[in-house]
Amino acid sequence: MSEWSNNNRAHGCVWFFECYHHSRKTAFLDAAEWKTSDLIGVVAGDGKDIVGDKARAHAILLDEVFIKLYGATYEPGITQIDATSSLEAALAGPDNKIVTVGEVADEKYKFIGEI
């Protein structure tokens, strides 16, 4: 598990996209407290299936952003299904925060500039 760091390319890409996507102007370290339920738009009354659908849609969006916008590739042995399923699980976790999404992104994707 990697510590939420603006020196981590995956973490920075997750933070930057979520700031843009949600029109938020939040410092990187302060964003660590963002709940994934807020990122995917969970509202009172959403059942497990609805939350899963929202998490899946957001995971697919993040995957497209990582690959098409940021030029990331999948880590060796990782497929698109592996990556999006892991993102979906991170986003659907009721107590998870953006840090969890950043950890998954770091594990499943290789971003430009990573060694």
C-alpha cells in the first residue's frame, strides 16, 4: 500500500481528474479525505446494486482517462477487466476514500514517467 503522495504519478492523476470532474479546487493533501461515495454520486436510498452500477461506470471512466488522456498502460499481467474491477471495488467500498482509488491506480497502471 502506497502513502497518498503528490510525488506518486497515479495519485496525482486520480486527484487531478477528480478535481476537474467534480469542479473542486482542493489541495492534494486535503483531498485525501474525499469519500468514494461522493466521487461516484451515491445518494440516500441508493441500494447495493445502484452503488455497484455507479462504481462500475466511474471505474470505466477512470480507466479511459488513465489510458487515453494520461497515456498510462496496464502493469504487466493486468488486463482492462482486472483494472476496472479493482477500481470498481475501491469505489463501491462504503468507507473508502480517494486514497484507496489512488492505491489501485498505482498497482494496476503504469503511468508515463514511472520507472
